[in-house]
Amino acid sequence: MAGDPSLDATERLVHACARGGADVVELGVPFSDPIADGSEIQQASQRALRAGTRTKDVLSLVSRLRDSSDLPLVLMTYLNPVLALGVDAFADRATKAGVDGVILPDLSLEESDEIRRVFDARGLDHIQLVAPSTPEERAKRIGEASRGFLYVVARYGTTGARAELPVDLSERLRVLRRVTTLPLAVGFGVSMKSHVHSLVSMGVDGVVVGSAIVRRAAEDPDPERIEGFVRELASGLHGP
């Protein structure tokens, strides 16, 4: 979460994640009503907002990161902050800063045409989510509309660390392989190395770990500790 506990700390943590083996870093844009997020990220968002972090500050952070890293950076935000700046202005500023993609969990496929058009024109990936309840035909249309990768929501509910992965996830991934050629990245509840090993065995292309890292950063924002945790998780991407 950008700005938790501070933007300077976030910058150090992004570099720590990169050293630990992260292939992409997702930066949360603090928002007052993060409906897709669980308690850890909600609390982190509130702390960042209280610290004064706004969308423009997150984009400035991306610009600074671009001076020293070519690591792909994806923003996780909601529709209101985008509309507050204006869709074109947001896309222009995000592209200029060096943002590679944007996740908008509260924007449905049916309402995404304008934003997809604006993002596509600037080479900014609109990464869409596919839920556990999504029928195959709808998943196909979401895949056609998404760019970069398809974010596979592992379970019902909000983000947050869980002890187990859903038992039907492997079958869902098999169905999604039939309807899209995009890389499949699984998130929501992934929090430990055993989860990563399980997902690798299912043939996923990416693993999204959010709440577990946000929680650790809140407990101890020491970059070396975060680097070690990410390295432990990333090692699972190459098998046990």
C-alpha cells in the first residue's frame, strides 16, 4: 500500500521486493472505501490516507522508482480516484510516470469500454479480474477485454491471507485456459510458500501476494525482512 507507513518507506519496500525476486509490484492507491479488500489492506489504506497520501503522490512515487528500476509496476485502485482526476488525465499522468497497468476491481466489464479505450490508446494495461462465479462465456469476454494478464480471484469475498486454497481452483484454471491465452495470475488468499507450490503445480503464470506482505510491512517495515519474505515466496515459483 503506497504511503503506508510513508512514501519513502514504500519506495524502499518496492526495491526490497524486487531484490527478493518479485517480477511485478502492485502499488495500492489509498482509497476511503476499498470494497474488494480485507482488513489488512483496508487498515493500510486508512493509515496512508491519514499520512496525507493521494493519487498524485503515488504517481510521483512511480516516477521516482522509474529512475532506478524497470520493474513492471501496476496500480491497484478504484474507479472514484480515476474519475476524480478525469480518465484521460489519469491515464496521461500514469503513462508519463511509468505505470505499466491498472487494476480496477469495482469496474465491471460492461462499464469498462471508455476506460479500456483510453488506456489502450496509451499502452496502459487494464488488468481485469475473473471471479469464482464467472461463467465460461463471460470469462472469455473478460479475457478478450483484459491486457497484460488475467487476475484470477481465487475465492469469494475480499482480499486477505487464508490457510488453504479453494479445492475447485485447478478446474477453474483449466476452464480459463480454454478461453484465453493471457497469462493467469492467481490472488486473494495466497499467503505462504505452500500456496505458491500448489499454484505452480496447477500451471499458473503468476501468483499475487498482497495482504500477507502488507501485514508484515505494518508489523515491521524493515526492507531486509520484507526482502527475505518475498524471496521465500518467490523461490516457490521454481518448484519445491
